[in-house]
Amino acid sequence: MKFQIDKDVFQEALNQVQHVVSTRTTLPILSNVLIEADELGLQLSTTDLDVTISKRIAANITETGATTLPVRRLASIVRELPTSEITFEESDDAATVRSGPSFFKILGLPAGEFPAIGEFGEAKDFTIDQKLLKEALRKTSYAISTDETRYVLNGVNCLIGEGMLTLVATDGRRLAMVEQDLEFPAGNETAVIIPTKAVNELQRLLDDSGELKVALTDSQAGFELNDSNLITKLIEGNYPNFRQVIPGNANHRVTVEREALHSAVKRVSLLANEKTNSIKFTFEDHRLAISSNSPEIGEAEEVIDVRYDGPKIVVAFNPEFVMAPLRNLDQDEVFIDLIDESSPGVIKIDEPFLYVIMPMRVAN
């Protein structure tokens, strides 16, 4: 195998695929990138056996072939090369990389040892706007559970049916949900759980324009976009009935400027009680007082203007759980729907999005 390639093109592709590679793998081949040169150009692939990512790039192919090389070491070498022109040559599972006065010889493993990339037989497929999916994942993925004992919550629940795409993530203490209109063949309704790692990789790949093709089976999902392919195993199991934790009609609605709320919570949380990790929200006539009190550290309070004319309500929330959706929304105003001091609060916007947050015990 032999080819010439532009340094920036090669480096960008290696950076894109190396995220999948685990630093703790016991199988040497899983630390390597599969490099395949054919008449169409160059394809790079990496996998951790659960998630596989491939990227096709342009190159001047002199000889076709395939090999695998340690991806992080190769990426480091390419990043430091002195010129933009790279000549790559492979023979007997050893590759040479030349660029200007620089020469490297890297030992690899046979391409035949690389795990087979999943094939899709009978799959439910559809096309979706990249920006739409990118924003939907941004608004939900931060609520994914990190508790591995509740493995079905370690991903985004994706429901497709009745002309609607619904994405849900929860860790049991908060829940984020987005609903979007989606054209999908009738009778192909489905529900799958996309694991966290695949969600993170997909968010790196998605652009603000263009479309992506999605293929779903009972055990895996495939995403094709921007000359890249991502294939992931799905989480097996039944996602909890999330709709039963969404409160009914709220008794009170608070309208608040998103950035002002985020900034105030961020400042007040600096003195939050480390044991309870909560701060207090006091809603009164056209004002919201946000306060924290820690016997070992001190106290903080900040008051911001809101649109609210209901009774006084005092409720405590985890400050990080409040800030997470505010960081990932881009609307100027958000709504906080409240039932009472002991019921979950719901953050909404003027789009099909909601975020449920469980209250904490209010310290006296």
C-alpha cells in the first residue's frame, strides 16, 4: 500500500476516529486504526467492539492495500510533521511516513485481525436533518445517567412513531425530553436506546447543515453523514415509563431571562452546602431570590427580576441540575412551571422541550 495525502486532511480524520479508541483495552488491535486504500481513496476505521467509526478521505493512491497502526501514536506523528505533503508506504505490517526531512517507521498489525465492521440486513431507515438532531441531542444528552447499575438509563431513549421523533434522557433525579416532527414510513415505529459513547461521537460528527441517514435494527444503529459512518450496539432492555414522572398542569408559571438565571445560580452555587449540594429558590411577587447557606463556608444570595405574581414558593434544587439545561438552550427566556414546594419543577421553552427536576429538602 502506498499513497500521498495532505497533512491537514489526514490529521483531521485521525482526530475524528481516535475518540472511539479506549486507553484501557487489553486487545492491542483495538488500539489501532484500520487504514484501507482503494480506488476511491482512503478509509480509516476504529472500534471498541461497541462503537465503530469510519471516515473516508481523499488521497492519491499509488498502491491499494490495508493495514492497522496504533492510532494515537500515528496521530501524534502526523500532527508534528513539518510539511503539508505526506507519503505513506506499508509493507509487511510496517508503515513508513515521510514528510520533508522527517522519516518514521511504525510497526502495526495485520488488517485481517481487525474486528469485522457490522453489516445491516433488514433495517428501518430514515433521513433526518443534521442540525435538528444535533440540537435535540444537545438539549437532552446531559441528563444521561452515569450509574452503570441502571444500564438502561446509560443512553438516550429514541422513540419514532406517529410522525414524531422523541429523545429522552434521565438519571432518576432529572429528565430532559425533546420532540420533533419526523417523516417516517408508517408501520416502522420503533424505540431504541443509543448508548452514551455513541451519542458523544455522533455529536462530534454532526454539522449545522445537511442530512444524515439512520438505519436501525433490534441490536444496532448506523449513522451515515459527511463521508463518515458510525455503527453502535444498542442498549438492551426496556426504558422506564418516563411520561409518568412528567407533572400534570402546573399551578404557577415563572418567566425568567435564561442567561440571568444561569449566571445567578452559578455564582450562588459557589457557597452551596457540600453535603446537600442544593441551593434555595424563593419565588415571590416579580422576584426570585436564589440563596445558599453552608455552616462551614458561609452564605450567598442573589435576587433577579422575573414575571410571576403567584404565592410565595420556596423550593431547593441541585444547582448543577438547574444550570445544565440553561447551558444547552439558546432561547432568551425560559419558563419554570411549579405545582407546589414538594413537587418536581419543569423548565420549558417556546419549543417542544421540557426538563423535569426533582426538588430537594429545604433546609431551615
